[in-house]
Amino acid sequence: MLQIENISKSYGTFQALRDINLHVERGRIFGLLGPNGAGKSTLIRIINRIALADSGRILLEGHPMTDDDVRHIGYLPEERGLYKKMRVAEQAIYLARLKGLSRNDAEQALHKWLQRFEITSWANKTVEQLSKGMQQKLQFIVTVMHSPQLLIFDEPFSGFDPVNANLLKQEILRMRDEGATVILSSHNMASVEELCDDIALINASHVVLHGTLQEIRAQHPSMSLNDIFIQTVSQQNS
Amino acid sequence: MKKILLVIQREYATRVRKLSFWILTILVPLLLAGVYAIPIFLATNSIEHVNVMVVDDSGVFSGQFVSSHDITYIDAANLTYAERQLKEQDTIDAVLYIPARTTTIPTDAFLYYRSDKPTTQVQSDVDNQLQTLLRDNILLDVHNISAEDYAMITKTRITLHQLDLETGRDGFLQVKIILATVLTIIIFMIIFMFGSQVMRGVAEEKNSRIVEVIVCSVRPFQLMMGKVIGIGLVGLTQFALWLTLSGVAVGVLQASNSELFEQARQQINISEVATKGSEATAQMAAADQQGLASELMQGLASIDFGIILLMFLFFFIFGYLLYASLFAAIGSLVDADTDSQQFTLPVTIPLMLPMLLMPAMMNAPSGPLATWLSIIPFTSPIAMMFRIPFGVPIWQIALSMSLLLATFPLCTWIAARIYKAAILYYGNKISYRDLFRWMKQKR
């Protein structure tokens, strides 16, 4: 589905990414792990074409990705944000239409998601009237409303209580089962173990670990993913 | 293209639906109607009747003060009596005392009043009557001139006509200065107000972080231009509503209070008559009054408002486009903690310059300062609106317009470059060096 080939990016003298090669397979959940500042967000921004790589290329279904392809991505950034004064329905429909949905399709999709999360009564509230958790739910809906083929979630569970986090996990798994490909960036190792089929660990602008969850588990017998993470990062840093 | 329309639509709809938009839309015409109506109400309602006791020990003025609708003059025999009346009687509001003469012509007079009474109207009425009566006294009694001579001296006036060299007609300079000032203030206010809205809107999108989601669907340039155009359309809508509502408000005021207007006009005439004291000057004053009113009417009639409106729309639209994109760039530099002051000033200074230099332009609307300000693109939208009522050579208008048309895409291009980089840049304080780097870099 998505092929990341020799991507490098630097900001001034700081090298954010160095020769990154990754392969994300269709219909799987891909965990993108790494300590803070490792370059995960930069990589995600390059995939989204918010930033351009200095060198290397990104292939989607075998062809170099274009601005138009970004329409088929659903992206939930780590720093969440919505128009505070806009109403829920109006805002969700606006953002979906920017992704290319017709007004009708956007309305239908929104209705479906509000029902699924049992929050139809929110439609006419302004965002600032919602609690932080409610805003997170809306942000998730806005990300998936246009039924994207590729989903990128950056720390999707932060700010959610266990009940709602679980609801989100079920939705992510369901979308995967329906054929979507998911890139999941998280520091929550339990969720990663629970959801991901493949993982990659980025540290200090390099890929240091890449494979299916089973392979990586097999290489480090009787270690939790958390311990594997800590061990790999500290080995590399020393 | 479809996406930019969606952005425009959102910017327009969310703003036009705001209560503050409608409050401002209604407030400005009301304010205008108020400014128009207040002097009329003041002229008809505010004057309380005043009784002034006159004690004339000089013998020059006795019995000659003319009472009017608002002021009654009563002669009194001596100051002691008058002062007691002023102290004890509520009906007496002031005492005018002219001491006995030491020279042929009296030089001083005194007005006593209770602390709550000295209205400027009474003061000026007393003063005017004193001067006129004294002049009459000197001419008629001291110099013994004939009635014809007296009439000739007091009635004769020379009228100064101001003629425009090209048309050979009255230039109505006063009317033009007022119009120019009003136009300049309006175009400055609109560009500044809606430019700031663009800046705040961009800063809001950046700091609420929604911009990261939006730039995945829309190119930053489209987002910026959508915002600039959407808010510009809000500005045009507001301007159109102001124009219509102001017209309606003034019309309604005039129609519903036609009696009041007539009354006010008469009132002004009567008090003029009273102040001038003598018949002759009263007629002259009435003529003056009508002269001023008719000059105003003729002056306004001589101005082509169609052309002014077209010019206004052109310089508003392109002046706004020039500044709005720069304001958008500034908005993209605003981080929650850092202040944008250092970047705002370079943009607001050229915008304010013509306002600050307006007194100088007033002295010479076609002088080199006004001419250059109206041609240089950053000051031209505002300075040109000041010059238009005075008449501007076609070639200067054409030059100013083409320079503005050529500059705004350039400004937009530079602004878009900065905007693109800055909108996703958080954390460190942004310096001018960063700006130059961003102007050159791609994405």
C-alpha cells in the first residue's frame, strides 16, 4: 500500500530523518513507535505532504504520491484542533467537503457516525460547549468521515477514558477489517500490542526495528514490547 | 477551485451570522443619523428662556437691547437693585452692567450671573448686541452720519468667490475638504478593520491547531486566499449595508420630522436676527445663512458621486487585497505566547501614514506630498481617496491604479511564502532571518 523509500529531511543543521525505508501493507495496522523527538511526526507530515522530504520518495500503490492522493488519507494529528465557535455538524460537514465529499454524502456519513457513537444530540452544539473528551470524539469522526483508505492516527487514545478508548479501538479494528490501512503512532505500548500487526521503531532519525509483531516478539523471547522498546533505544544511544 | 469556494463560504457565513456583525451594521448608520439629528434637536429643544437685567450707567445702550424668543432684556435703574433681584428672584438669570463713561466711548461691560446660568448662547448674544449697538452709536450719534451712509456702511459686503481655474466655476473647497476627510477615514477604517480580522482568523487557526488538519485537504495558499476573499466579501457586504441603511435612516429622519426641520431652520434664523440686533444686519445674516446652505447643496451637487463610489470600490478592493495578505502573513507568525508587535508595525505604518499626513495634504491636495502618497502602492488607496474630491489628473489615477494592480500579486506571493512556512511552525520565537529564509524555501 505505502512504500517509504530513502526519506531524509533536515531542518537547518538538524537532521530529523535519515534514510528511512518502511513498507506498510494494505489492510494492516502499522505501529510507528519511537521516543519523543525521534522524527515520527516529521515522517507523518511528509506522508501527508504537509512537509516535503529533502530526498527519497513515497509510493502509494506503486506510484509516487501526489497532493490529490492526500485526499484519501484520514489524519488525526497529535495536537488536536477544531474551530471553537462552529457548530459540530456544520464543522464536520465543512471538513468532509474539503476532503471532496458532496454535501449529501457528508451529511449521511456524519449521521452514521453520530449514531454509532450515540451522540446525535450534539449536532447543533458549538465545539466550545463540548467537554475535552467529547471534542476528541468529534475529532476522530472528522478524521474518518470520508472513509479514507489510509488512516494515520497520532496518539489517538490520549485524553480518552478507558471506556471511550476501547470504543475507539473497536472502531479502528473494524475499519481495518473493512479494508483500510492504519498507521498508528503511540507511546501506549499496551494498545500497540493489542492492535498492531506490524511495527517500526524510529530512534534518533533512524529506523532501528521493523517487522511484524510476531517476528519482533520471537526475536526477543519473554520480553514485553515495552522492554524491547527501552532496550533497543538505550542500546542505540550508548 | 471548488475548495477555495468552500473556504470563502465558511469565512463569509460564520462572520455574517455573528451578532457583532449586525450590531456594527446597524450602529454606524444610527451614529450617522445621530450626528445629523443632534444639532437639530439641540436647536429646537435645549434652550431655556433667560431674563437679563440691563443696568446702563453709560447711557449709550439704554432700551436698545432687542429681546428674542429665548432671551428677554429688562432695563433696571441701578446695579444694587438689579443685584438684589438676581439674588432673590428666580426669574432673573443675569445682570448686564455697563458703568458710567470716563471716555466718549465705553470700554467695559460686566455680566453677572448665578453660577448655573452662563450659557454660551447668552454670552454671545450679549456680546454681539453690545458690539453692534456700540458701532451704531459711534456712526449715528458720535459721527452723525446720514441714514443712507449708515445703510451703505452696514449693508455693503463684498463676497469672495473661489473659482476653479479649469472650469471657471466655484470650487466649493470647504465641501470638498469635508468629503475628502470622510472618505479617507472610511477607507482606512474598512481596510484596517477587515485586515485585522484576517490576521486574527489566521492566528486562531494556527493556535487552535486546526490548520494541520486543513492543510491536508487544502493547499495553504488556497486557505489563505479563501480567508482573504471571504472576509473581503464581508467587508463589501457591510459597506453596502451601511450605505443603504444610512440613506434610509437620514431619509426617514427627514420625512418624519419635516416639521422639526422647518422649526430648526426658523429657530436658527430668529436667533441670528436677535444677535445681529439691527434690521439691516439681520437681513444680511439671513442671506448669509441661506448662502451657506445653498453653497453646501451646490457643492454636493457639483460632485460626481458615481465616480467617487467607483474609485472607492477599486481602491478598497485592491488596497484590501494588498494589505489583507500581509496581515495573513503576520497572523501566521503569531504564536500563543509571542507577541506579533514587531511584525505588525511595518505593515500598519504605511497604512497609517496618509492619515497622519492628512493635515499636510489638506493644505495642498495636488502638491508633491499628496501626489506621491497617492501613487505609491502602499499609501495610494488611502491618499487617493483624499485627493479624488479635489480632482486628480487622469494619468495619475491610471498610474496609481496600475501600480496597485501590479503590487498586490507580488505582496500576496511573498505573504503566501511566509504563511506556508509559519502556519505550521510552533515553539521558537520567529526572527526576521526566518522570514527571509522562508521566502526562499519551498515546503
